[in-house]
Amino acid sequence: MSLGHRYHGRIVLIGSFVAALFAACAQGNHIDPSGGAGAGAGGEGGGGIPPGQIGGPCDDDTPCEQGDCTVVGANKYCTVPCPPGCPAGTYCAIINGDSICVPDLGNQCLPCMTKLQCPNPSDACLIAPAGDRFCAQDCTTDGQCPNGFTCLEGAKYPPKPGDGEMPDAGPPDDAGDAGDAGDGGLDAGPPKPPQGQAYKFCVPNLPFSCPCSEKRDGVEKDCANSNEYGTCSGVETCNGESGDFEGCTAKVPAAETCNASDDDCDGMSDEGDPNALCSAEGPVPPHASWACTPQGSCELGPCEPGWASYPPGPIANGCSCPTEMGEPNDLCANATPAGSVSDTSGSSITITGSLGGASDVDVWSFDTIDTNELTTNSYHVSIDFVAPMPNDEFVVDVIRGDMCTDTPSGGAVGITSYDWCVDGKSADGLQGEVPCANDGTQPVHCNNNGTKYYVRVYRKLGATGTCTQYSLLVTAQGGDPCDFTQKCQ
């Protein structure tokens, strides 16, 4: 036999008295959401309702004046079926499959982590959009909720982002199936639970979180600060004494700067143009840019093409050292072509550059042309520094022929002057055209000596680094004196 049928005989006997009582109390379930337990004074338990009355505590020694003594959660209370409406201090909830009037124990908005912390077993522990959890009264049967709250299917709470108002829960029905929750901009959601099981609950209207009250003291919920730079999130805490959520930890969004922090709260740190991120450090350094390090500090960024930051100095100096446009040319494979030179009068090449770093190397290449002079051969390759003067900083490696190497050896390594003579030997011991093939027809100009040259310019060991430009003069007709005692016979 259902609980409703068990009560039927008793209700008939008390007749108009009970009818008048229920009529007077039908609107009494609009309770104080801050935790007040509704009307009723004196007694113990049951939200202040006296023992034996509907919603009041009961046991074998204190029977119910009307209704049955029913186990609700951890205690026993006097209950009657619903609908019709429940007396003040109680509300209609589904207990063990039956809809009965149970005491309001300040359930609505109590803090919780699980539904076991909510006083009545048919209540739910829900999560508001702002992240705060709260106990929500069962309203499946009659759809009635305290002021400021709406009866909504638990599966449709919280509302989707962007919903401006609480969806319409739809009218309840007396069978315990409260109907659709209205279109409300939400999906139909999962199927409703079977009849006799709570699935609708009282949830707060905008802003969708329970008000701060003494019983919610210390509860945290999400908060945010927004402006033209973005939105930053944090949490604020309920001050039960003042009744306000206070102390939002969200920072104020700001323009990104180089500080290893997400200033505009977009999930990235120090993104954007480094020159803008480091604008507080001063103007953009000359011929360079700012760079923002992963540690959030500003340093000198890449130099413009044709400029180097050497020797090191203040960031404000920027990249003050001009370099040759062939950079990078530190390897044989990317040598800078400097042209060609012949053993005709007036032919020469001037190679000018600078070393933009402590270990910088400049590799140049050029071709030499040995012209056929029939009765003589004036081919004589000469390479000399003409700037700076004096030269206490730069040396060269000279590589004669196509086989350039980045690690040369021999007499033409680490020198400041080079000569290669025909029919003799250069003053510094570099071999010229000796011996030569003399077949009687070419006693002097034995061979065509024209070939490719590579020159590696670098700073000599121990020299103080500067941005001073160097200049090399290359000719193929004469230079330093040669020892012609070793000329062709």
C-alpha cells in the first residue's frame, strides 16, 4: 500500500480541520534562502517545529499528532503526503519513492562536497557556474522553490555559457514527472529518471550562485576582472558576517610586458613584438632590436644586416660595428668573392671588412691571371695590410689554389704579408715557380701560374678586439723583393 493510501483514512476523519490547515500553509514553502528554517518556534530539531507536528521530530515516546513518523536521512520526522502544499517550515520531497512533506533544515545553499553532506537524502550537491558547490532542495514533485531560486532539472544545471537567464523549468505535474524544462536554449539532455526519483532541484537565479550568508562563510567562487586587455580569473570568498563575497584574487589585465608573466591572462607569457614588450627599457637600440628572454628580462636582440655588436658594451649602444655585406663569410664554403687581379700594370684589389666578434673570421676569394708576356713573366702575387696602420690586430691565412680548408697549415698561416714570385723564391720563404720546365723555348716564363686564392682574415691571439676596419691590397705584378738566385736555369 502506498504512503498516500495509508494516510487517506486519517485525513477523512479530521475533515475540514486538516483542509483548513493545508490551505493556510500551501504557500509556506517560500523560505529564507539564507538558511532560515521557515515558521515554527520552540521544540527541538525539524527546523524549530515542535515534536509531533508535521515536520517536527518524532519517536516512540513522541508520536505524530498527524501523519506518520518517517525516517528522513539520519532522523525521524512527522510527515504527510504532498501535494497539496506543505506546511510552513517544510517542503515537498521524494523520500523512498513517495512525495512527502519534510522539514526544511536550512538545506538550500548549504556548502557541500557530496550529497551526503546535504540534510535530506533527496537533495543534490550541485556545482554553480562559478565553481561553488551547494545543497539544492528537491523540487521534483511541485516545482516550488524559495524566492530567488528556480526549479530545474539537475542535468540542465549549470546553464550553458552565454545564457542570460535561467531556463524555464516548465510546469510540474502531480505524477512526479515535472515535464520538460522548456526550450531555454538548452539541449534536451539525458532521459528523465524513473518516476519516484528526484531529478529537479532548486538552483539560484542570476548570477547563478547562492548568496553569501553566515552558513556559507568561507565558501569560494570564481571571479574575474575584465578590460580592453582581456579577462583575468580568480576566486573570491564569502564573508558570512558582511554577507558579501570579498577579496577577488583576479589581477587586473594589462598590456603584455617582458616579465615572464601572463599580464593579459590569455594563457601565454611575453608574447608579441619584443620592441613593444621592452618599451619601458628605453628606445630601440641603434641598428638592433630588443629581445625578451624566457626569464622575463630585456636584452639586446638581433642586429640589422651589416651591423654587429662588438666590442660588447651597453645595450643603449646597440649594434655599432659595421660589417661587410658578405657576412656570414666565416667558412671556405661561404667565402665572399672579391674579384680578380692580373699581372698587368695598375691591376689591384682592395679588400675591406671588419671582425664583428671575438671569434669572427672573414674568408675572401679572388682569382689571379698570369698573362702571356712572351719573353718575360711579371706574375708576382702580393697581399699586404694597408689599414690599420700600424696593424697590431689582424693576421691572414693565404691558401693558393682551389682546395680551400678552414684549418690551413704551412708557411702562409698567421702572417701579415704574402708574396709569391715567378722564377724565384719570395723573401719570406714561400715557394715560387722553382724548378720550372725549360724546354729551350720558354727560358723565363715557364708556366701559366694564374690560379684562385682564398684569404682568411682573423684577429691574432691576444689582440684587443675592436671594430676597426681592415684593408688588404692585392696585386699580381710585384711586391716585396724576391730572391731570384733560385730562378729557372
